Amino acid sequence: MEIIQTHGTLFLVLAVVFGLYMTWGIGANDVANVMGTSVGSGAITVKTAIIIAAVFEFGGAALAGGHVTRTIRKGIIDPSSITQNPEVLLFGMLAALLAAAVWLMIASSRGWPVSTTHSIVGAVVGFAIAAIGLEAVEWGKISQIVASWVVSPLLGGAISFVLMLSIRRFILNASHPFEAAKRWGPVYVFLVGFIISLVTIFKGLKHLNIELGGPASFGVAAVIGLGIAVIGYVLINRVKVDKEAEKDFHYASVEKVFVPMMLFTACGMAFAHGSNDVANGVGPMAAVVSLVQSGGEVTQKSELPLWILLVGGFGIVVGLATYGYKVMQTIGTKITELTPTRAFCATMAAAITVVLASRTGMPVSTTHIAVGGVVGVGMARGIGAIDLRVISGIVMSWIITLPVGGVLAALFYYTLRGMFAG
């Protein structure tokens, strides 16, 4: 406890620096792959993706990011055995942040879309085993999280597969596909706005002291969805038939209708990602800040300051802008050929899955969901449309992420303890 009181300011600075480094890695890797579908399909440019992320990652982090943060901070390890030695938890959280950040930087430089959730959970578990022992890890919670890593890509893939089939049924197989696309487009845009608004309002705003009942939540979400659908209707109606392009590709004009629609799914995905994955960077940082401010008291509950969420959002945006291009390439062009319709389905499915998961407090992997969504739209055209070599490489990078995060965190924990505790 003396160590915390003596070096409190330094620990706060390290927490912010490591937290920024970690969220920079999230931006370079996770945000890059959730934006990769939109960029890879040609619907938006890299510059537009960065602007969207800047606005909506911040929004998701600030409005709905608090719920998952509690799971990362308290659910993975039991700190009760170290209440008399809070510096152990402090060193551990700093080590976990740094370990995950280093691995994300290595993976991003290789263009591997690894899971930041894997990285931070593996790092926290690695520190806990090294510092306290196997009994400190909440293995029941870990098993739930591991199960979610299997369920979430399957769910994302299933939703994108169904969406792709619905577009084929209502639009592509219609007698006049272009007119059908303009007719059904606002309905799909409404779904994006309604679902994301509903789940956010229903369970995501408690830390802002905004609570609405079921009917009120549905009503507000429907109004927001309708407002977004009206904007979508205006943008979609500006799209004209491209006779020249249709000579080469029958559905060229239909794909053009989905370009403005991709703006809405990209915004929804960025918001969903900010609400879920910002916790990976700021959860351990919030634990350090809480420890320092309480003078070393290991509390089970503590308020999550808004400024911590904003620091996380800032780091994510900078990471995407400066280093996200390699992972964007992998997810957007190498798994399967993406057109705006396919990318719309993949991104919308991923956004729905991430927001639902963030409201249940389950730290799912956005990477798994995004890849699942892309595979789902590829499967709608048959297994031959998917590059299985790329998928196998991605899965291998996922498998090694958790143990690498754990080993690095243990090394950094011993280093920090040696520097400050002697």
C-alpha cells in the first residue's frame, strides 16, 4: 500500500500511457477489421472510415461502453486474496495492458486480425497465475467467455447468411432488381437504426443514469430507426441506373444502391465496437485508477470516470488512422470477394451481434464476429467462394494469441514488481 501512495502519480501516468497504447492497438487491429468490409467492398474510402470511427467509436465508448468494462475488471480474476497487497493487482493490470498492446502491435504489423479480447483476457489470466496462483482465476467465467468466442462468430455468420438470402429473395431475384433495391433499402436501414438504438437504450445507459422501460425503449428506438430510414430513403433515391456498368455486371446498379446504405452499417458497427471493445483497453486502466485514488483499497465496485472511456475512444481512432491498413486489407479483400450488398450483410450482422453481446456484459471478440459475418456472406454463394487458406491462417493467429498474451503479461508483471517493489 505504501508503494501505491508513494508512486501514485507515476502509476496513473503509466496506466494512461499503457491504456492509450492498448487502445491504439485495438484501433489498428479490431477497428481495422470491422471497417475492412466497408472499405474492401469499395463502398467507402479509408479516409471516410477514419472519420466514421472518430465519431461513432467515441459515441459507443461514452454512451454504452461502461457495461462490459465491469466484466473485464472484476469477472476474470478474484482479487479477494490480495486485498492486503493491492500493488499486486496494480502491477498485474499494468502488465496486462502492456502485454496485450505489444502483441497487437506485432499482429497488426503482419496484417493478422487477432482478437483483442483474447489478448487482454489471456494477459489478465497470465498475470493472475504468475502472481497469485491458479485458484485466483475465475475459471467458470473464463469458460463462459471461451464459449462466447465460439458462439459469436457462428451467430454473426448465421445472421449475415440470412440477410444475404433475404436480399437475394426480395431484391436480386425480383423482376426489376434496381427498383426493388430502392424499395427495400430504407427497410434495411431502419433495421440497423432500430436494433442498435433499442439495445443501447434498453440496457446500455445505466451508468449515465438514463433508464427507460420496455415500451418506452421500443418507442424511442423506433423513432430513431425511422429518422435514419428517412435519411437513407433520401440518399438511396439519388442513385441512378448505370446502364454502362450493367453491361459488364447485371447487378451493378443494385450494388450502387447499397453504397449509401453501407454508411449506416459502418456507423452502426463503429458504435457497437466502441461500446464493446473499448472495455478491453480501459478495464485494466480503470482498475489502476481506482486503486490509486482509493489509496490502495481493492474495491469490488467503483465508478468508471467518463474521461477513461474517452481516452480509450481516442486511442482507438488514432490506431485505425495510423496503422489499420494492413488488417483492413486482410478482412476486406482476402477472405472472399466483397460487393456492397455482401459487405452490408456482413457488417450489419456483426453490429447486431456485438451490441447484443455488449449489453449482456459478455466480452466477445469483434474479430471473430466480423470474420464470421464475412464467411457467412461467402457461404451464401457456396464454400468455393471462401479462401480457406486465409481462414486457416486467421484461426491459427487466434489460437496463439491467448498464450502469448499470458506469457508476456507474466514477464511484464515480474519486471514491474522488480522495479518498484524490489
